[in-house]
Amino acid sequence: MSSFRTVIGIECHVQLDTKTKLFCACPVVHGATPNSATCSVCTGQPGALPAINSQAVALGIRAGLALGCHVHSESIFARKNYFYPDLPKGYQISQFDQPLCTGGAVHAQINGETKAFSLTRIHLEEDAGKLLHGQGVSRVDWNRAGTPLAEIVSEPVIHSTEEAIGYMRMLHRCMVAAKVCKGDLEKGQMRFDVNISIHKPDTPLGTRVEIKNLNSFRFAAKAINEEIERQTQVLETGGTLTQHTRGWTGTTSLPMREKEEAADYRYFPDPDLPPLRLTEAEKQRENATLAGTPIDLYLIDSLQSETTRWERSYGLSAKQIQTLRADAQIANFFEACVAEGGAPQDMAAWVQTELFRCLKLSEKPLALVALQPRHIVELQALVEHGEISHTAAKKVFDVVFREGGDARLHMEAMGLRQVSDDDALLAAIQHVVDDHPRERHAFTQGNQKIMGFLMGKIMRKMAGAADPKRVRELLAKTLEDQQ
């Protein structure tokens, strides 16, 4: 067991749910023709002046109130200077020493205990563009440049991968519940930068390494675990860590560049933008949109009451409920399956096994797949009526997950209707028994394990389209008759 202590701080870029960009009237788009949603302001043309988007400010206030922050009546926009091809102005308009919000916390349940992870600040800033690399050529798309972001920065008070993912999930739930952000991770609407260091207890903090732009909880967990292991191996073998930034490839992290400090960016107040001054009425207006504050504690309380409701209504165990309710989309999908007439235990089993498996393999969010609640209800009914085996039903599940359609029609097209004709089953059984005389002899000598071996051969021969219970009954009779 490692003797090092992990210290993690997380910066999250939240794309504010506005129709236009932070300082111009260009639309916020995703997947549009490159460089089709730009103007002289967001591309930094000489003489073009920024004008603040009031809706972005309102959503920034709402984010701060939702997390129990102090929302300052005055904040300052600054220029963060650095050169990169996707930053058309040569600087990013952000906030530095006078941000919109300070303080606050994200509360998350870790192993049944509610923990508070303190926040440093929330500030507003514009997004950069996007570089596209391929075939020896790099291109830049500035459509994203100027998109309004709220950057939420935690204190370095997270000490494990489990705490980090709990923090991220709750922050995601809060921003979506507060209608600050749509929260589509696939589209990069929330992106996490994770700063990780390790050190021996009672010694100074270690050298931190930042992993940029994580937009998947599963990838974030893999990236954090890998980085902790990498740093541990370096220090345990006498090496030295250097402060730098890494990028996640989907399978591993790779070094990108040395980590910049605030001085490297040469921050100074943006001369084109006056101080952002807020009134109490503006703060109260955004506070009135929230179901409760801090919204994370409100959500935790709601979760506890919902858990009680699920226990009473569906008869599920606490562990099943925790698994199904870990993702709001999954929870809603499960309840929709029950509303379609599915038995809660059966629907929970399908969701926790086959749905989770297919989502993991496809690496797509639930919203982007063809599967509908009625498909699972139809499949379960086919199994219960003896028309298809559970094993074969899993194959149909894979198809409706990708393509949708009618489960029964897919079953017929795939030739998976369960064979219940005893003559057909006996023919398959006799064929397998004849092909394995040694195993048949071993069974007659009392080796009952041979039954399982022969069952497997028969079910494969029938392509899973046979009732296992009936096959076992007929196989036992056949073997007994031939003793």
C-alpha cells in the first residue's frame, strides 16, 4: 500500500446555456460548418469592441448562488495573454484577481457520508477555438471562440479518485439542475482539468501535474488513477517530478507542455470592458430560479426522499437504487420501463446488466442510442412467454440498442424463436450425445458434471434458441435410456 497522500484540485469549465457568445452576437453552435459562426469581435479584428452578454452574467450569478458562493457586487474582466492558433486575439478575456464569485462548496456523498469540498472561485471567461489535426495538416475552427464559460475552481481538498468523481458528478448535477448548463459531456459542455500531486504525510505538498479537458467520468477516473500510479513510481524509484500539463488520449495521458503560472499570462484589466457591477435585485432574481440553495444539499435531500420512494414503490435494494440513480438519465429510463408495464426487479436487472454493458461498449450517452423503454418490456415478455431464451434475448437487446424497431420482428429475423418442439430438441440432443461417446460413458460411470458439458454443446447447436429447462429434462432422459 502506498505511503503517499494524494491531493487533487479540479477546475471545471461550464458552458453557459446562452444563445449567443459572451462578448458578441454570434450564435453558440455545435457541429456547424467551421468558421461560420464568427464575427470581427470573436476573431479579434482591429477596432472591434466587446459587449457583455447579460444572460451569461445572470447564469454566472446563478451558478455561484447554487453552490453557496459569495457573489461580488463588482468584478473585473482581465486579459489573459498567451499565443496559440485557436486564440484569435492573442489573449483570452477572463477574470483574475476580482472574480464574480468566491467561496462556496460542492457537497457530495462519499461512502454514505456527505462531504463538503471547498471552492476557491467562479469566474467568467470566453472559450478558445478548436484545432483540428490530420493528414499532416492543422486547421483552426473559431466557431467556439467567444463561447461563454464559468470556470469553477476547487480548493486542493480532494484526496482520492472516488472523492474526485463524486465531486464531478455532483457539480454536473448542480449545474444541470440550476439550468446553468445543459451538461452534455459528449459536446464538451462541461470539461474538467484535474491537478494531481502526491506527498508523504507531514511533508510539503508535491509537484502538481494537470490533466486537461476530461469530459467523461469514466475517463476521468482512469486518468486520475494512472497519474497517481505514475507519480508514485517516479518518486519510489528516486526520480523527480516536473510540473507540466498532460492530455488524455482515451487510453492514457501524454505530456503536452510545461505548466504556466499566473505571471506567465501577464494579466491586466481589459481596457475595453468596464467593471461588472451587480445589484441586489439581479442576485435575488437569479436566486428565485433555484429550487433550493445550496442546490447540492437540496439534491442530496431530494435523493434520500426519492430513495425511500423507490424502496416502497419498487421493492429494490439500497445498492440497486444507488446504482440506478447514479445517473439521472438512467433513473428516468428505468422508471419509464416500469411505467410501460415492466416488473421493477426485471427492469432493474436488464438496465444494470445489458444496458450498462452496451453503453460502456458504445461509449455513447443514453440520449444517443435507439433503445426505448418499451423494447426492454417487450423482450422480457418474450422471455416469460417462452418464445425466446434469456441468452438469445440478449442478442436481440444488442440490436434494438443500436437500431430500435420491434423486438419480436428482430427475434424472428435472427432465427432466435425458442424451439419447444420435443422432436427437434431430441434430434439435437441425440446428435451431440452420439458425437461424444467418451463423455456419455463417463456419465454412465457417475460423472454428473458431464451433464453441463453436453448442455453447453446442445445449446450452441441450437444457437441459444432452446428452452434450457426442457433440454436438461430430455437430455437426462436420453442418457438414462442409453445406460
